[in-house]
Amino acid sequence: MTGAVARSDKAQYGVCGFLAIVGGLVIADALRIQHIANSTDPIGPKPVPIVLGVLLLVVAVLYAVDVARGGTGEAEGGEDVDPTSPVDWRTVGLLIAAFAVNLVLIEPAGWVISGAVLFWGSAYALGSRNHLRNLVIAVGLSLTTFYLFAIGLGVNLPAGVLQGIL
Amino acid sequence: MDLLNGFADVLTPMNLLLALLGVTVGTAVGVLPGIGPAMTVALLLPITYGLEPVQALILFAGIFYGGMYGGSTTSILLNTPGESASVVTAIEGNKMARSGRAAQALATAAIGSFVAGTIGTLLLALVAPQVVKFAISLGAPDYLAIMLLAFAGATSVLGSSRIRGIAALLLGLVIGLVGIDKVTGQQRLTFGVPQLADGIDVVVVAVGIFAVGEALWVAAHLRRTPGTVIPVGRPWMGRADWRRSWKPWLRGTAYGFPIGALPAGGAEIPTFLSYATEKKLSKHPEEFGHGAIEGVAGPEAANNASAAGTLVPMLALGLPTNATAAVMLAAFTSYGIQPGPLLFQRESRLVWALIASLFIGNLILLLLNLPLAPAWAKLLQIPRPYLYAGILFFASMGAYAVNAQPLDLVLLLLLGLLGFTLRRFGLPVLPLIIGVILGPLAERQARLALQLSNGHPQGLLGGPLSYLIYALILALLLWPLISKRLPTHTKQPA
């Protein structure tokens, strides 16, 4: 409904492929499990993953049939979503990069640094160019959350290199 | 009597402060564009971590109602609702706001939510103990059947593609499979990673799919010119508005609670039913589509009553039927509370404290929202880069805080990418999250059922009750075929 363009969406076959790969993986993993079954557990840990894997393969095929017949899923809308625009891969890539830096830095450098990098990087990726104000907000947020949650409420957040300083 | 004790446990100055805090933060976050109730609850989980269970529940009840109400404010003032349950509210609510009646739309939504929430919570207090009494007599095969019904209900939401719903459900079930099998100690899908042995934490899944997935998806399609926010004064209603609102509130509640309480219910059906009913009964049918107050009052009440209704299966059976209840269940598990029939017996104080907190949260919400609406409307103008950067920031903080391991952040990112993919291809999110939570429980019940029948497959099917449920499941799954054959249905299949 929301700006769904009347054209076949070939990328959907990728989803079918993904479902089939997951299905194959689940079956392969289940076959590796030793068969353990006894009177208290007649079927053991194997059958459920095998059933799920088979169902995934079946659904992958049915999904592909649906796509071939012209079926499309309606992309999700939202307040800030412009569904007619193409996917902006540059922004998505930069966000993933900012997130990756955060997950690498969180233990060695600590949450205050990694969280600030995450916020600043994400704001940059999303098009905010007021670098100084972004930096102030980023550091302010990560310091506030660290004091409030880690020190105030005892939530697990690492202090990292700033251990002893904060 | 139990409920009075619940109030006695909850009514201390400190707890009231927590309830106020929960409602305020819940509304403030829920009002933000792009953040629905489920994401509000998932993102705000960390603030409940350092508290005692009762206090955490009180804070949580406030967040729950605050997040629900925040979402409807957004849909009235901005249009394009963040979640399917608010679609109907947006239709008439936004039209009212555009024609200068934003204050009345917000007022009827707030008061209607309060009325529906109060009646709904009261019904919850009456019905849940009965459901528990009934649930205690249920055997493993019955539970299995109920869970399969929840799966069927989640995948066959009105008007969406079934095959996509089933695909999402299966992905969720696979995620739920990861970890050590509790019965035999065998590792499944852990690929030798020791941190995966305990499985993927449901909180990480919820935050990844809802928050990170949503932020990435919006970022990919960010509107360069944000929608216009309609300015609003203090909400109020005139006599005519009251006269036109009170019946829709009650009718909406009557639809919302029972349908919400069903294992395959949800909020979409009652809100649509309520809208259709009000349109039919209204003395001003010509106003529908141009901002009829009944079209806001009824669906808003239905939405809130159904939220209270979903708490019945969630608390009494441990069965979440919408995304918010799914996140709530995950939260309760992280406090060491396992919802289900035994919860009412073992920790009845806790249950009644929660129900009492829901009443209080609902009241505070009303008192807070009427005067604060203009302030909430200002939040809608937050610069989008900060909003989505903030979502990623709090999402990664919350996910890390669960187990304090960086691997959870890797999972969070992967799940975020999965959430992005679901949104891109129109796969529904709810079946996935229901699959993650109920999958392991359904497997346990199935194996228990087989154990009781000494491995005889008949044991899986159970007795009369489960036959009835399986008949319902079949009807749900075959509904498109049945409805096609009905004489009134003349629409050509697309």
C-alpha cells in the first residue's frame, strides 16, 4: 500500500536462499548430535531441529513459488520512513562501522569511550554535521549513563582504561 | 483481598515515585517517533536491573502504560503510526488534529485509555486466578497445543502473507534452539562457542530485532524532511465530545479485553472491529474519514484493553501473544520470575503487587498526560540523527548489561541486520519473537508429553481439550481457503 511499486522484487529469492541455508545448517548440526534417548526422554535432542530444518527447506520452496507468482512483502513504514527512496547503503554501512568500533572498544577502552564513539559516529552517519555539539552530547550521554547505571544502579558496564579516573 | 494486599505492598512513597518515574520515562520514550511500545519496554529494561523484584515490577508497569500511550500521541500528532495497533487511531486522530481538534483527540485517547486500562486491569484481576485454576488441570499435551495455537495466531495476522509469517516464526524457533539441550546436555547450534551454551538471551534478541533493526531500517530510508508536527495545547473535551466518547470507550474495552486475552488474539482485530462498529453506530457517519471523535475513542480503548487482556495468558500461562508481552516475559525471566500457573501459587504477593502497580500506573498516566501533552509534542521535533543514534546507544548499553560479554554486541548487530531484512521484505517481527520465547517451552512440553506416554505418539495429541485447540488451529490456517468459498466474498484474488 505505502508506495509499493508494481514490479517483481527479485531480491526476495535471496531470502528464500537464506531460509534454505539456515535449514540445511540446522539439519547438519542436528545430525552431528549423538542419539541419546531413554525412558525419561524418548525422542532426545535430535528430532526437533530436524523437523525445523525440513520445515525451513519446505518454506523456502513455497516462498520462492510465491515470489515467482508475483508475491511481494510490503516493506515496513513508519514516521520517519520514506518508502519510495532506495536503500541508502552508505548510511547503513557507516552505522554498522560505528557499532563495530563500539563492540571492539567496549572492554579495552570502557563504555564511556566506546559509547561516545558509537553515538558520535551514528549521528555523523545520519547526517548531523555539527561535530562539536555532537561530541558534547555523546560524551555527556555516555558519562551520565555510566554514573547512573554502572555506579548508581550496579549495572554491568566496563570502566576500561578510565578505571580509577571515573 | 489479595488485591488489597497488593496495594498495601505498593503504596509507599518510594514506590509511588518509581511509578511516576516509570510513567514519565515510558511516555517520553514511547512518544519518540519510530519507537513503539515493545521497543520502549526493551530499551528501558536496564533501568530496572538494579532494583528489587517488586520495585522493578512497579517501574515496569509505569513504563508499559507510558509506552502504550506515548505511541498513540505520536500517531495522532504525526500520522503514520509506528505499530499496527495504532493504525486505526491515526486514521481519525490525525484528521482531527489537522482540523484543529488535536486537544480533543489527545483527551479522548488519554481518558479512553484510562477507562479501558482500569476496566481491563480489574478484569485481569478477576479472570487471571480462574485461568490459573483451569491451567493447573492442564497436561503437557494441552500446553503444547496452546503454544502451537499461539504460533498459528502470530503467523496469520489479518491481511498479511502467511508464508512470510511462517518463515519469520521458523527463524525465531531456530534462534530459540541455540544452546545446551536442558534434558540431555547436548549442544545445539553453538558451533563450539562457549558463550552460546546458555542460548541467546531473549532481551538481546528483542533489542536487536526491535531497536537496532528499526534504527538501521529507518536510517536506510530516512525522510530528509521530517513530517510536520501539529502544535497542541492542553487536552480537553467539551460536553458534546464526552457524550460522543463514553460509549465508544466502553464498546472498545468490550472488544479489546476478551480478544487480547485469547492466545491468538492481538490488538489489530479489536481496534478494527471497534472502528467498524463506531462507524456503523455513529450519528455522524459523514465525519468518519474527516476526523470523527468516536473513531479515536473506540479504537484507543480497544487497544489499551487488549494490552491488559494479553496479560492474562502472559501471567497465568506464561504465554506472550504480542510483542510487548513477549519483551515483558523476557524481563520477568531476567528478574528470576517465571510467569505461569505456579507463579500465582508460589509468589502471589508479587503478582498482586504487579496488578496493583498497573492500576496506579494507569492513574498516574492520566494525571500526567493531560497537563504534559504540549511537552510531549515538543519531543516529536527531536533531530532525527540524535534520535536514532540514541536508540543504537541505549540498545548496545542494554544488551551488554545483560551478561557483560562483548559477544552479545556481535549478536545484537547480527540480529539487527536480521531485523532490517525482515522489514525490507515485509516479514512480520512478532512471529519471530514469539518463536524465540515459546519454541524452547513447546519442545519441553512435547518431550514431557512423550515421556508420560512412554514414547507413544498418541501422547502428543492429548485429550478433548487439545483436540479442540487443534481444530481451532486448523480453522485459523485454512481460513483463507474457507473465506474464498463464502458466497459474500466476491473479491478477486490478487
